[in-house]
Amino acid sequence: MDTPNPTGARPEGVTSPEAREVLLALADRLATVRPRHTIDDGRRLAMILTATFERHGYMSDAAEQLEAEVRELAAPIIGRGTTRGEYASLLRDIAREAGR
């Protein structure tokens, strides 16, 4: 029998389907819009923030929880030279692994 989860928190090590959807949506955008341009970590964070707030509204608890989960999953971009297309491939790999 399933036990209730009143806080809505995800169990340790479990990725929500919605977080995987956000990762894949970000990957699609990065791969189709200027895929040869570089991306930095500030842009990564801005894209995650925008994607999660578009789903749940600005400053909502649900948006903040989803943002935290996606930030935890999406690898930081260190240094320079990573293209949007390369990062899109990485996000797809992360989403695939998170779905296992």
C-alpha cells in the first residue's frame, strides 16, 4: 500500500517526470536555436528558471521545487567553449539516465 506524501517532496534518488520533460524541452531549444553558439552557466540558470516558472507561475512553491530539481540534474557549465548543441546532447543523456 502506498503511503501518503503530504510534503510533495520526491524520494531520494527519484527524478520526477516533469523534471525530465523540462530537461528535454531545454535540450530541444538549445539544439534548434543557435546550436553552434556557446552557452555559459548564467544562461543555463536563466533558461531553467524561465522554463520552470512558465509551468507553475512566478515564485510559486511548485515552480521553486521544480527549478531546484532541474538545477540539481542539469550539469553546470564550467569554463568556456561549450556549444548549445553539445549541452543539448548532455541534457538528453541526463534525462535518459534520470528515467531509469
